[in-house]
Amino acid sequence: MTRTRTTIASILGAPATHFLVLGMLLFVLAPVAPARSTAKAKREPIVIGSARVSELRDEYTRTFHKLPSAAELDALVEQAADEEMLYREALLLGLDRGDRAIGWRILDKMHFLFGEAAGSTAEAYERGVALGLKHDDTVVRSALITKMRLLGKAASRSDEPTGDALERALEDYRQRHRDEFTQAEQLSLTQVFLSTDQHGAALRADADAIRAKLEATGAPSLEAVRHLSDAFPAGLRLQHTTRAGLVKLFGEELADAMARLEPGRWSEPLHSPFGLHLVFVEERKARETMPLDEVRSSALRGYRAERHQAYLERMTAQLRNAYEVRVESDASAAR
């Protein structure tokens, strides 16, 4: 019954929240001020206690089965501080008010603690807020941090270029991420397969005889190949297959041998764990970068994700300038 996931649409649905998004946009776009002692006093300090540091270290150890390095532990502490900043700013923006998931969470806790004595829904909610039940609740915290990140995402979309400017931005993104939009070399080929189980000691002699027959006929006919070949699970003709696809079917060694073949002629018998393969490469399509009109949707997703991340980083930089973070030493790490 409790709803723990909130979509952008639900966050942005109310007019009041539109104002919050505008405020977030102005907040994010403001230049990051240089760190000053007066700026650090804008918010109450964030204290990451030694118990929390120890908890972060233990969580890392359980997940990765090793102790974190000093740098890794510092990164975990920084992440915890950043999330606390986002949580506090969400409360300042009032993102907890009117949220049904948070409201149901408070009601659930009140009914658990007081049963029927919790009162009516409205009374239970007001008492739960007064008791501070939402402030140390992991579900509420996670929901509010997610809301802040979604607001950053909405802000990153609010000034997204349009028209020709967007097309230029997408082309720039494609150029900067060429490897993501590059089609690997592809081979189209036909093979005749001779099974070790079927041919036994005559395997190589049979392969040489069939190759001579194939060379005399030139370009392969699939029907003719079927008469000469043993059955092969992947089939006898492969179209537009990458090296990765060949490796899955034939293994590294045979895939590399196929990739080196000259198109338009039958190969020498090529070994695999299954037997011998006579291969005719019909077409080799060179590695190429795909044009924008063919990858536009994926480029747009990547471009928006990149902008979103940049906005989050700027927002976090602003918050770090507004908060003083104090970290207590992890006494257990010295044992």
C-alpha cells in the first residue's frame, strides 16, 4: 500500500512544485561562490559520527569482502554527507509536504506504535509529524533525496536547446562518444562444416576433397552447401555478424581466423573443437561510425543523462559551499 517511488510527473504535477522547480533551476545555474567561512555558516553543520563511519566501512566490507582503502572510505563519507545535504534541502523546500508515500509511512509507524490510540488519519499524521517520525526514517529520507535528484533532472531539461541548436549539441555528443556509436566490423559468410564424429580419421582428406569441389563451383549455393556439410547448430550461413558474435559461436581462435579471411574465396580447412570448417566470406563491412539520424534516440538519452549529471554536480558543489561537514574518526578502524 505504501508507495515508495515517485515519478517526475507526480513531482511536477502541482503548480506549487513548478515554482520549486524554477527555484531549483535558479539555484543550480547560479555561479558557485568561492568557499568562505561566512558561507559555511548558512546551514547547520553536518556531523558524520564515528559510528556512521564504522557503519559505512562495515557495509563496504560485507559487499566487497574486503576493507575499504582510505580513499574509498573517504568517498563513502563524502557520499553520505552529500545525501544528508540533499535531504536537508528537500525539507527546506517542503518536498515532504503533501507527499502521499511519506504520509502513509508516518501513519504506518503511528499505528504500529499506538494502534487504535493513534486517532483518526489526520490526527495520527499530525501527531507523527510532531513526534518527528519522518526525520530518521530511511524510506522517507530515500524518497526526499530522490525528489531532489529528480528536480535537478527537471532543471536540466528546462533550458535544453531546441531545433538546430539541439541537433548541433547531439552531433557534438556523438563526436565526443564515437566509440558508443561505432558499428563493429561485420562479416557475412557461408560455411561447410565437417564433424570429427562423422568423419573420424578421414576428416582432413574429406575436407580437402570438398574444398576442391567448392573451388570449382565458385560462389556458394546454400542448397549445394547443405548437401556437402554436416549439421551445425548455428547454421551454415551467417549475415552481418560481428567478431563478438563469431566468438560466441566458434570460440576466439576460429573467430580470429575468420576475421582474417579474404572475401570471395574458400578458406583452407579451419579447426574448431567441433571439427573442420570451410568458410567463404561473402562480404566484410568495415567498422564505421553511425550517422546521427540512425542513433539520434540513443544520443539524445546520453546527452540528457550527461546534462543531468552536470546539473547534479553543480548543485552538490553549491551545497558543499553552504554546509560545514565534520567527520569524526572511526575508532574501530584502528583496532
